[in-house]
Amino acid sequence: MPEPQGKLTFREQMRGFPVWQIFVISIIRFAEPVAFTSLFPFVYFMIRDFGIAKNKADIATYSGYLSASFAFFQFLCCVQWGRASDRVGRKRILLMGLFGTAASMTLFGFSPNFYVAVFARSAMGCLNGNIAVLRTAIGEIATERRHQAMAFSTLPLLWNIGAVVGPMIGGSKYLTRPKTDPDAIEPNDLFIGDDSVYERFITKFPYALSSIVVASFLLFSLVVGVLFLEESHPKFKNRRDRGLEIGDAFRRFIGVDVPLRPWQRPKKSKAPVYNRLPTTSSSNTDVIDIDSDNDNDNEIIPFNQPQQLYASTADEVVDSDESSDSIASNEYMSRRMSEALVRRYSSTQLGPVISSNFETESIITTNAVQGFNREIFTAPVLQTIVANFLTSFHNIVYAEFLPVLLAGDLLVDEIKFPFTLKGGFGFESSSIGTLLSSTGLVGGLGIMFIFPIIDRNFKTINAYRVSALIFPFTYAILPYLVFTLHSYNPNYSPGLTKKLLYTLCCCNSFCGSVGFPNILILIHRASPAKHRAFINGSALSLSSLARFIGPILFGYIMSVTNKYSIGEVAWFLLSLVAIVCVVQAFFMKDYDEDLKDDEQV
């Protein structure tokens, strides 16, 4: 059993960290939250300009439909993308997702009506299953336990950074121009006339420029991925990658020392050596004999002897190149080497299985198809997936409908503390974009500087529980901040409401930045190694289902409660969902399948 480790210093934790590949993945990840959050500042005005809502109270409902369309099709397709990454490799699926998102985002910006916008958002969800693949790829790159917290924290970190840039783009008065927007830029501000190309374009397509800028981010990430992203799937990591070869040539040109890729190394032998070894049974069996130079335990083990086939591949003693060379050049196989080699080729996630029946022509058999069964979805896996579902549910509702609440008309004469509330804060798109960007920056800084400290000093499950405790309070308080507006009560200073909003939203963003990395770590550690890609895809699928149900349901509730002047009830219900998430968190434990696999070896 592994000995418990003491607290690591930051230097010890980062020793051997795969910085370059995590950086490349971060660039790929960064473009997607930019695309997702860029529409938040103007979605209310976009739906209003489409003229599909009969009254302003119905805008929240249609905003929910628009948001849910993305999540619904992502729910339908993300598991398939995860399985496809097992069949063709992680890199190809990630690049396809970036291209599909860029094309869909461009179409969304040029949407002439609500239905085209829904189609574009649906296509964006259908063509992009990157987050599940990214989670799996990070787990395959950061194989050491001490690196996992920092590696997985890059996903929410990049989300928060993207949540800073996205609203800045979507809320920019230079890139979006909602109709009758008093903050819209005047032609003279840029020394251009009313008949300029810019003026004619932004008048005809008021939301296209911001979408084009976001699509450019995505295409840049696509190019970076083609040139510098290494395939992390063990089955395909030795496959020739011409894009990576071009990227390596560029890095060598600027003076970076790049090692040879597996397919560029000279092969020592063309075929493995087959010998006949005696076994404990009376019959002779053809086996492969291998000796590991790195292992002092030289016990000879035939391949047809029963082994623990499904231990983690993360802690193998050799990589695939070294193991293939050893097969070709040595005569004996140690027990440790045998188990590593069997694990390499026997996982249902990694490809073919070594058969114990040598009477057939080939010793390789096909895998069983992964499905929804108790071997995969164990109790710890289900607990962490449910936590991810609930947290995603209330966070996406908050992220989608905070801009709707802020953009709603301020109806001073129709609200009364504490139970009569309708409308919103009356903010413009530029003010909403600034608020979302600023609070997103706080979340990013929290992941960069606070999360590593929390991870080194507290258990993962405890950090997640504390972060979950804050959400119920922030959701319940949010709608009541409208009563602090100077327009409602002149006794309050004009800037008080914004200060309170910034404080509350920063608190919510910080808790999300701490909570989500811990959920990812808990899912990763609870999942059997051979099923992690499938489980990550399933977790993302359920998360997408939450993002589909949440906006539709909450949009309807928000419209109904607004109609009856009880707008605070919608946010009380969201707070109730967060409370359920807190209760569920205290029934969870911090499991670790990798440690179980190490104990079995």
C-alpha cells in the first residue's frame, strides 16, 4: 500500500510538470469560453431586436430556448465525441470541435432571425464535444497525482479568463450595436461617415463583428493545435503527425530543443521474438519472453497466466516504444514488466486485448463495447457525476440569466420591498459586459493564486464542500439588490448597487473557480482508468443536460414570476437547488482508483 505523502511545497508539486502540452491545451480551451460568454451581454437585446417576444417579460423565455439549444445537442453528441476520440485519437476530435465552433459562431453572428440563431447554437453544441476530450487528455498528460490538481485547474482557469475576454468582445460598442442602444458609437467617433463600410455593415449585421472576432480566436487555437498538440491517447501517440512535425521544425528554428518523435526513431527490429517457455501446466504453450533492463525481478511469466488486466495505465514502468523494443531484443519478461505490458494492450479503452487462446492465428482479440453498467458507473462515480450535474445546473442558470436580470427594465413604480419585484436593473450591454469581465477576472486570479494554496493544505472534498456552501446565499440575495438603486431609494448613493453587485458576483465567481477544479479531480480519481474517457463524456453529457433543462425551466419560471411581480421567487428556487447540491456534497468521499490499482499490482 502506498505510503501517505506529506504536504508538498509548490516547487515539489511542479517538478516534472508537463508545462508545454498543458499550455497548448490551455490555448485550445481558452477560445471556447470566449465563444460561449461573448453573447451574454447582448443576448437580451438580440432577442428583442428579432421581435419574436410579444412582450419584454417573454424575452427570458426565448433566451432560455437559445441557451438550451446548445446544451441539448451537446448532450446528444458529447458521448459520441468521447468514443470517437477513443477510436481516432484525442487531437483529431479537438481540432474538429474548434473548426465546428468557429463556423457555427460566424453563422450565429449573421443570424437574421431567431430560428437561424437557434440553428447556429444547436450546430455549435452538436459539433463541439471538446471539454470531455480535454478532461481525458489532461488526465493522460498529467499522470502523476501531484500534478493533477494544477493540470485540471487549467480548465476552470481558462474558463474564467475566457469569461473576461468574451463579455468584453460581446459588450463592446465597436463590435455590437443593438437597435436604439444609446451607448452605440457614433460615426464621428471613428472619423467615418454614415456611408462607410463599417457603418453599413454593423447596421445591417449588428452582432456579426463580435462573432467574427471570436471565430478568429477559435481559428488561431486550431492552428496552434495542429502544429503543437501531441496526441495523448496511448494507442495513437506513436502515429505519424505531419502537423506536429511542422511545429517541431518551427520550434527548432527558434532554438527550442525538441526530441525525436516515436515514428522518427530508428527501429531495432522488425518483428518480436516468439519462444516456447515451460509452464506449471503439463501442456506447452507459445508465449513471448521479455526481459526488462529496468527491473531486478526477473521471474519468468508466460503470457497466458492470469493477470490483473485492468490496472491503471498511468503508472506503467515503460512507454510503448520502450516496451516494443524490449519485446524485440530480449529473452525474458519480469513480473512487473509483464503486468505493465498486459495493461498496455488489454484495456477496453486502449484497443486490442491479448488473448489467452494461442490456438488461433492471432493472439489479438477485439474489445467489448463500453456501456452503462455497474463496473463503469460505480457508486463513487455516480456521486461525483451527480455533484457535477447539480453544480453545472445552478451555475449555468446563474451565468445565463444574470445578464437578463441586469438588462431588464427598471420599473421603480411597480416594485416594493420585500415581496413585489419585477423587471430588472436597467443596465446597458456595455455595463453588463464590464461587470461580467471584471468578475470573471476575479475567478481567474482565484484559480491562479488561491486554488494551489487550498489544494496543498486541504482535502479535495473539503474544498469542494466549502465552495458549495456560498452559492445558496448569493442567489437569494441577488434580486434584492435592485432595491438599493438610487432611482428606487434616493437615500442610497448612486454607486452602491454596482459595488454590491461586483462584490456578490466576484464571490460567486471565486467559489466557482475553486469548486469546479475539485469536481473534475473527484471525477477523475473516482473513475476506473480504463473507462475515464467514457465517464468524462458521460459526465459532460449530463452536464449538458443540466444546461439544457436549466435555461428552459428557469426562463419559463422567470417569465411567470415576473408577470405576477414575484421575481425573487425564481432566484429562491435556484438557491434551493444549490442547497440540495450542498447536502449531496456532504455524502461524498474522496476516492482514488489509481491508488487502488497500485495496491493490486
